[in-house]
Amino acid sequence: MNEQELEILQGIITAVVFQNYDNGYAVLRLGLSDRQTVTVVGTIPLPAVGERLMVTGKWSNHSSYGRQFEAEFLERLMPQTAMEIITYLSGRVIKGVGPKMATRIVERFGDQTLLVMEREPERLAEISGISDKKAQEIGESFRLQVGMRHLMEFFTLHHLPADLAVKTYKRYGESAIDLLYDDPYLLMDEELEAPFGAVDRFAIDLGVAGDDPRRVDAGVVFELRYNLSGGHSFLPEEKLLTATMQLLNVDLAAAESSISRLLEAEQLFRDRLADIDVIYLPALYRAETYCAKRLLAHANCRYPAPAFLPKKLRIASQSSALEYSAQQELALQEAATSGLLLLTGGPGTGKTTLINGILSLYDQMGLKCVLCAPTGRAAKRLTEVTGYDASTIHRLLGAGIDPHTGKLFFAKDEADPIKADAIIVDEMSMVDVQLLGSLLQAVPQRARLILVGDPDQLPPVGPGFPFRDMLRSRMLPAVRLTEIFRQAQESLIVMNAHRVNEGEMPELKNVKNDFFFLPGRSEDGVAQTIVGLCTTRLPQNMGIPSDQIQVLCPTKKGPAGTVALNKMLQAGLNPSAPHKPEKAFGDTVFRVGDRVMQIKNNYDLLWKKPDGSAVGAGVFNGDVGIIQSIDTQMEVLTVLFDDKLADYDFTQLNELELAYAITVHKAQGSEYRAVILSAWNASAFLLSRRILYTAITRARELLVIAGREETVHTMTQNAKSGSRYTGLKLRLQNREV
């Protein structure tokens, strides 16, 4: 952009046409002094109607939207007159302040209103209807808005993500900019989730040297954190040194010095496994060593067989109207006498039957048993199949966010353990080593612990693969169910799942009423087939409502990936209509009636029962709900998750995704009446046997694969699951206690 082309406009925002909370991009209507209204576009974080701007930029002509002013720089000028302040506050820029309250506040304080809100918010309580608490909340909201905007503009200037400013301001407050000038790598705080590349460029712009110890230390820690996303609990020291040198372009001496500094400060831990020096982040080292210690302690705890055990087993068998197999009887005897039992097996092998048998046995023994699972949907399914209340592991542990540190904590631990004689955990393949460590801290020393899962499914999203490591160690009591029950043998879903798990192609030609393959000639054609199945074919021909059908994809990308399919399915199942409020957020349009998924754990998000009978906090990654309402004035979107209503401020919509189509990873732990699997090209990492096996086992009554037979073959043959650096197996075998 040439300097000669730049112009300066000054005016008041009359409308916010669009804003992206993630990157700060906005489209505004700006009223100029000559009563002309123009369109302004650019990075303008958190704009508000009534706000006065001085914008530097140039004019352009958009092919669809016409003449508009592209903002290059801007200066915010707070409203001056009483009328401007009323307009500004009436735009609901301050939570809890609408047009009526704005007028009352300005009538009391006039053109000093904003100064009062910032410096003397307690004076707002002089106005009838505003309590002392409400006054403080208004003041905090106003200061937060002003502070965040200033920080967002600073971040935008330095090419840092705008959404990072919100987290940074909440972490460091009004001192954030001064602190970052002093040490830009403060942004690498784990809770901020900042991209290292952007932070590193920012630091170098501020003059930080390439071999500055702060930079090298941040790079080492980043490499370890980055590899957590690949499931690694540690890295071999040699690999960590090489990765750090390549990332930062520093020499070996700088990388070694950094590791020495971090080890001395106990920001890293070194250990030796299988004759290799390995480096851990402290939380991972503590979790892994603690898990080994507690698992071995529970395994060593044995109980005498209860009186009349054969009779109790008969009663348990009669309660389920099934005759137990030899493997199931062995598992029941272990559950009665062992402090720890690993229970595993594929679909149709009777894991659910066995869980019910264990519950009956424990009831007869007078043991109080608690059930839990990693996700809300898995816990709900466990409740449905057992008749016992089950909760998520997080809820059982009393998860919350420490208001001072912003970090996750669990109320239950060794000092205040779970009140139970026995604990059953389902879907253990989803549990990472840190969550297992937190759970084991809260399990009473003398409680029985039953861990149930299928290690052939996808590994946890987080680091480690503890259930697989426990089984492979052969150091803990375990029963693997292998016999497929006769009723399950009649299901092609079950039989094909076992075929895939053994590396054999699923039967695609044998048309049964629970498993179908629909070949496609093109990816667009496959997408159209999937939409037709969801909107008309399955509801009309098989009586399966659309809301009981879940589309699964190995990938988000492409015409038959989740992103494209969600837009098509939304248009087909929940089209735009005058009576349906909607909210555009980035590239997504959220609409009342949409199926959405929470994509990160939010322990502070408040919810209430629809009838108001109870309130609580916490919505978790993988929870699926339906949008009930969208209030564009209050900027609140409400989602119903099963029997809980949760309100989302529009700035929180990055925590939601449309969920008509989801990745197989996101479906783990869930079960659906009908599953449609999109099978087209994707990366070799995603076209794996584990993903195909996991997808098939999500279907309860019907599975349809739409796509290419070659893709199904590729997935079946690709047994590579991505190795993980984990030490739990070795620690169990070394009997670390």
C-alpha cells in the first residue's frame, strides 16, 4: 500500500455487520460527520455500536459488496457526549447493560459516565436497581473490554492471534503489555495455548537474540508439549536435542545448556528407560510413576473369596438371564477377590453382560460401587445398559478451574477420596496417563478397581496409552474375552469389526439388514449420497430418524470430510428460515435446531436443568447437544446437552462445532443407532485399521459405508497406529513401587 493512497476517516460505528472473534476481522458501518455512512473492513477487534474510530486505509471495490474502506490502522476514540455514551452502552458492549439501564446511568453521571465505570464503579450503586455486586460487575466488564481491545490492537500490530489477547489479559491483566516487552516468552504459558512460531517472531521483533536462554528454554519446553499431542509421554534426550536445534537453529551446546538449566529448576525430569536417557515434563513424569505405583499396589491387594461365591454367581447369572462363559466366570471370580481387574474384549464378547454380573455380585457382597467413563456420552450409555447411575471421570473427581491460576484441579484426591468400595471405569482406551493418575489419587486404597476397555480402538487424545501398556506388561490381573456370543454372530457389524481387527476385509457384498456398502464414483457423489441417506432414505425406508444417525469421517478435509458435510447436512436437515435465529462465527453459521459438539473441556461453563431444578458447571470435549436459542441482543447462544442447558457468550463460540458429521476420533466412547462412514481418500495416518475398527464399533443397529472399496481395503491393511513414547509398561515390569 503506497502512502499516497492512504486516507483517514473519522466517525461512529452505526452497525457491526460481521465480526470474527478468533482473528479480530470485522465489517462495520461507520457514520461520518457529513451524515454519510460507509463500509469499513479490516482487523478491528471487538467493535461496538456507538464507538468512535479514526481509521487509516484506502478505498476498494469488492465484486459482491461494492465500495468499502480497507482499514490499515485505527485509533479508538471513546464517545464524548452523553448521547454518544448512551448509544455506545446501548449496544450491549458491557454485559448486563442495555438501552434502558444505559439511559439511567448516563442521566446520573452525564459525560463522566465512562470515567465512573472505569475508576469508581461502586458509585453505580447510587442508581436504583443496581446493587453493589452489580456495580462491581459492570465496572469489571468495562475494564475488561477496554483492556482487551488495547491488548488485541497490540497483538494485531505484532501479528499475534487476536483470540490469544483474551486469554493473556485474563492471565496478566493491565500489566500484560509491559510484562511481554520484558519477556515475550511468557506467552508460552501452557494455559494460553499460544503458537510458538508467532510468539518466536514477536520476540525476535522485540530484539531477543537467537541464542537467548529464554528463547532456547521456551523452545525445549515447546518441543515436549508439542509431542504430547502425538501421544508421547516423554522424548529420548537425543531426539529432543535434535528437534530443538532444528526448530531454533541453535548449536548443540545451547540446547544442552538449556536442558541442564530446566532440569536444575525442576521444569524437566530426566530418567533412564531401556538404557536410553529420556526427558519428561514434570506433570507427565509424576503421572506415569504414580500410576505404576498405585496400579501395582491395587494388583497386590487380594481378598478372600466371599462366602457362597458359586451361589452368588448363579444369582448374578439369573439376573441377566444369561449363562456365563468360562472366561466370564473367571472374570467374576477375579472381581470378587482382586483389588484390580483389567477386562477387555471386542464387540459381541459380553463385556456389558459381565459388567452387569459384577454389579450384581457386588450388590450381594454389600459393596458400594461407582461407575464412570471418560465422556458424557459414554457415561450415559453405561447408565442405559446397567441401570446404575454413571458419571464422567471429571465429574466424579470434582473437576474445576482454579480462579487464581486458571489451571484444572480435582477436588477428589488422596486426602478426600471417592466414597466407594468398588469403582468400574468403562472405555479405558480413551483415558490418558494424566487422567488415570488423577483418578488413582482419588481411589481409596482398599477399593476394588475394574478397568474395562478395548485396546484395539483408537488411543487417547492425550499422552500415553495406559490401558494398552497395562495389558502388555502382563503384570496385572486381566481377563480378555474372545468368545463371540451366538446372538452377536448374527450381526454383520460385529463380525466385520472382528474381521477388520484381524486384518481381513469386511464383508461388503453380503447384504444384511445391519451393514451396507454403497460405492461412489466421485467424492462429491459420495457426499450427496450421505446427505440423501440422512435426510430421506434412512428415515423413510428404515424408520430411523435423522437425529439418530451419525455421520463419521476419517478426516475433516475434502468434499466428503466433516467440514463440507456439516454444511450440506445443515442445509438439508436444518435450513435457514425467518423464524430460526442464527449467528455467523468465522466460517460457520450456527442456527437454532443445529446439532453441535463441545470441542474442549470447559470446567467453568455454567449449566442448569431445563426445569430449573439444579445448576452446575462443566461441559466437556465430545458432549453433543442441540441449539435451543440464539439471542443476538444479549449475544448468548443456548445449547441443550441431554438434560442440561448451557449458555455461550458469542466470544465462546470457538468451543462449538457443527456435529452432523464428526471425525471418528470424536466419536470414540459413543454409540449411535445408525452410523454412516464416509470412506474416501485421506492421509495414510488417518486411513488406518484402528479408525475403521473404531468407526464400525460405534454402530448399534445399522452401519453404512459410502465411498471406495479401495479405501476400505487400505484402512484394513494399514495396521500402523503411530508408536508412542510411554514408560508405563516398563515401570510396571520393573515393579516401581
